[in-house]
Amino acid sequence: MHNIAVILAAGIGSRAGKGEPKQFRILQNGKTVLETCVNAFSGLVDGICVVTHRDYAERTKNVLKNYDIILVNGGKERWESSWNAIQALSSKENVNILIHDCARPFVSERIIRDVCKMLEHYEAVTVAVPSTDTLYHIKDDCVAEIPQRKEYMRAQTPQAFRLPLIRKAYELALLNPNNISVTDDCGIMKQYLPEQKIYVVTGEEANKKLTFPEDF
């Protein structure tokens, strides 16, 4: 099987401030968020597909001029960007895809290797970290329930799948696209192929998502 990383970098990152997409923000290592993220996967997978906003396609190519990538236009929603990448890669045989948020540029080699290793045994693999905070189930602005913290984890990426499997889940979802309300690719999998097992690789706090100005 060939492992291809799909880097989702089509957002505009309005919550991150600075008036430009956060994937082009410069980090303390002197590289953009985008290059840092792509570099994390370079050499650990068999190919890299970057999903970008069509308005930033040329800028993306320039930032990643030293990398061999497949460039795909993104969609309005996250799931649309994932679907565009799935379609672009569907002609390839014996492929796993690792769908990763560009906004998590500090993903470690250990996480990537563990995900790739578990793809040898499972058709779907995700990354998550235990919750260190008590969780509240809120209803009408009040605490309705306090679930057992040990039963919950916080989702990270990459989320990885055998390509035909995730394509099937998306095809089922697209039978009624107006009802798609999930926030990640595992959500698509669990909603439309609920019997499918998704193995969980333990993530790291360093694999955080850059969302707000203070995250930078």
C-alpha cells in the first residue's frame, strides 16, 4: 500500500488575525505554517497532496517549490476539500490517505509513523489525546450532565483511511449533501459507515491546532 498525505490548507484563517491566511504565517523556525506542515510528512509518506484555495494556488506553489506535491483546489467547507482530494487521488491503486489539518504543523514523526503502521492492520485510523479537563454536556446554557472523562478523547489529525473506504463513506454522504454537518473525516465515516472500526493512535499536546492569535 502507498501512503499519501492530504494537507488541508484551503481556509482563510480569519480567527487567527493578521489579515492573511494562517497557512502563510511565518513561525519561529522561519518557515510558513504550510511548509512546516508539509516538511513534517516529507520522507515519511509516498506522496503529498495539498488542498488550497484557488486564489492562493500560485502562492502555495511558490512556498512549496522545493517539494513534489499534487495540488488540488479546496471547497467552501472542510468536508468539500477532503472530497476534492479523494476524487483527485481515486485513479491511484492500493492507496491509503492521511488527511491532516495544515493548521497542525507540529505533528511528530512518531505520530505519522504510528498511523502508517496501524494502517497495515486497520482500514481507518485516527489520532486523539485524553481529555485533561472535566467535560460538561450543556443544555439551555446549563450543565445537564457530566460524563466520565476517561471515556473521551480530543480528536487530532492525521485521520487516515483506505482510499476506497473513505470514498464510499463520502459517496453515501453526498446522496444528501445538505445534511452533512460533521467537522472531520472520522465524522463522515461514523455517520455513514457506523460499523467501521476506527483505531486510535495516541496523539501529543504539541500537535495542537493553530486557530487564534495567541496560538502563534
